[in-house]
Amino acid sequence: MRIGFVGLGNMGGPMCRRFLESGFEVSVYDVNPEALSSLGDTAAEPADNLKALATFADVVLLSLPDSDVVERAVLGDGGLADGLSSGKVLIDTSSSRPSSTRTIAGRLAGEGIEMLDAPISGGVLRAEEGKLAVMVGGKREVFERYYEVFQAFGEKIFHVGDHGAGHLVKSLNNLLSARTLASAAEAVILARKAGIAPETLLEVLNAGNGRSYSTEVKFPRFILNRAFDDGFALDLMAKDLKLALETAAEMDHPKFSGAAVAQLWQAAAAQGYGPEGHASIYAFLENLSGEVDHTQ
């Protein structure tokens, strides 16, 4: 099985390495020359263009910033659709709009090309270890046929529904993740203001029912050291929250607390934190409260 991989960023690069380590023949494409050069020590073969990559590969995977980029890469002039043919499959691991995913899947189906949306969760470290969570939307029989593809980079792999379901589940996962991280940040900032050490509060939270992935992993690894270098930009988190709310609006479904959380993250992006790691929501809330820790 020949793999084509488009998008070699923080997540795509490690995922692509997992395919190479698993013995797949891999062709790669990225508009950023530096991203391509990061795989220069591997057997990955750079493709001249998207059409050439799609012609080579049996399975094409995407790891791109958003739905607009995905649509251009697949359906644009000289895009992947020009090189894909009947019997091949496109797998989008990006965080995309479910409605866009359904549109692309419908266009490709007319040419006998299958599509699965398979967004991921777990961060850069789990991508490097091949232990990502993968939530897949599309036909179950296609999911089962290409299960070994997901095993190359995923540890917990779920089929969650039809086209677009994977992308919806991913946006809901990030909505909850963003909410718990922001809530934990507010709690730590308040505790510090009251003279309680952040480490002490986190130790107590992690021994009780206030614990979360944010308190157990993100704070000790990315926030207490003020590095905020978690590998997932705040802008991207804000975008995923917007996707969740857009889907809710399409379904006439209210999202009261979700809307408030999304506004918080959008405010942080508007204040210039967007390009930083999403753990920098802590620094934004510090500045907002006037309780910046200048001792670290």
C-alpha cells in the first residue's frame, strides 16, 4: 500500500514518520520547503505537485490547517482530485467543517473515490509515539478495510459515524478540552492570588474529582515552566471551537457555555496569543486578571 501525505507540520511530520517506520512507501508534499527538509533523513519521496502525489498513492492523507485549505488541496486546479482515481481513498486528519467534509466526500464518490474524515487528538508527543486517538467518519466497511493505516499512528481508533462525524467529534473534544484548561487556569490564578502555590493546588486537584488532562499533563509540562510550547497553536483551538458552534447553529442546537468558552479563546487570539501554544491561554487570563507571576 503506497501512502501519500500532504501537510508535514507539528502533527503531520511525526505521523508521516510513523508510516515510514512501519514500512510503508511514502510520497510527501508541503508548500513549506522547511517542512519537507525535516524528513530529509528518511526514505520519504517529495512529490512535484499534488496531482503527482495522488497519482502515485493508494491512500492519501491530509494534515492541513482548515477546511478552506483542504478544499483547495483536493478540489482546486491541479489538486488531488485530478490525480485520484476509482478505488483510491482520501483520509482527512485535519480539523475541518463537517459540512465541507460531506461536500468533498460527495464530489469524490461520483468518481468512485472513497473518503474518511479521521481527525486526531493527543498532541505532538503522542503523534511521535504513534499513540494518537483517532475518530473516523465515513463508511464502516471502508474504515475496516484501511484499519492498518490508522494503526500506523493511532492507539485508540474509533468509528463514530458517517461522513463529517469524525470532524464533529473532534471539535466537541476540543470544546471540552478548551473549557477545562481555561477553568483550571482561572482556579490556579485565583489560588496564587490567595497565597496558595500552584503546585499545591494542582496536587490537591489531581487527587480529587477536579482533575483533568489539563491539570495532570498540561500544567506540569507546559504551564508551570511558562514554556507554553505544547505544539498546538491557540489559533487552531479557537478555530475548532468555532467549528463546533457553527455545526450547532446548522442543527439549531443551543450551546450556552460553549459560546462563552469560544468567546474567551477568540479574545485571546485577538490579543495576539494566536500563534503561541494553546497553553498560553493561562498567560492571557493572568494578564486579564492583573495577576501576572513575575517570579518565574
